[in-house]
Amino acid sequence: MIKLNNKGQTLALFVIFIPVIIMIGIYVVDIGICKYNKNKLDNINTLVINDYLDKKDSITEDEVLKLILKNDNEIESEVNISDDKIKLTLKKDVKGAFGNIIGKKIYNIKSVYTGYVKDDKKIIERDE
């Protein structure tokens, strides 16, 4: 009986599957980066709206924008204040792990919240 040498076959399979495993790893890291930045935008949104609702008689729209930029200066923001309600839209372009390699901003992340006072309680709602 002749015994075949399978070492070459194992090496070929290894070489084929390594790029697949690396791409799956990069994808997982990219999703983590996106989730982190989405949570960061949500936190900034609630922080700014909470601050506005505490000081709504004395705070201006420019001060709201300054507070947003103080937390992260790469955010595009839109502030709508009307009828004692504030609607805050934050957007950010994120590169991700693969985007850092090729130098492109791949993911667009958006966070929209509305805040108002009802029955002496602060209400902050996510709009999406």
C-alpha cells in the first residue's frame, strides 16, 4: 500500500483561508468601531440636550454648537430649537480599520434626538 503525502494540500488550504479569516477579523473590528462612534454620538446628543433643558432660558444655539464641538470637533451638527423643544442631529464620517488602510471614510453614522420638558420632567427621545 502506498501512503500519500498530504502536506501540500494542507498548505494550499491554509493559504486560501488566511485571507478569508483576516477579512472577517477586519469586518468585526469595523463593526466595533462603528458601534463605538454611534454610542459616542448618542452620548453627546443626550449630554447636550440635557444641558440645554437645564438652562433653556439662558443658553443660545451657538452655545449648544460650542458644547458639541467641545466633545468632538469632527461632527457635523444641526440644531433646531422651537416651541421649547430641541432637535439635535449629529453626523460623523468614520474610516474604520479597512478605511485606514486605503485612506477612505467608509461609514456615515447619524444620531437624531429630540428633547423637551413635559410635566416638569425632561424627556429625551431618539428619532430615527
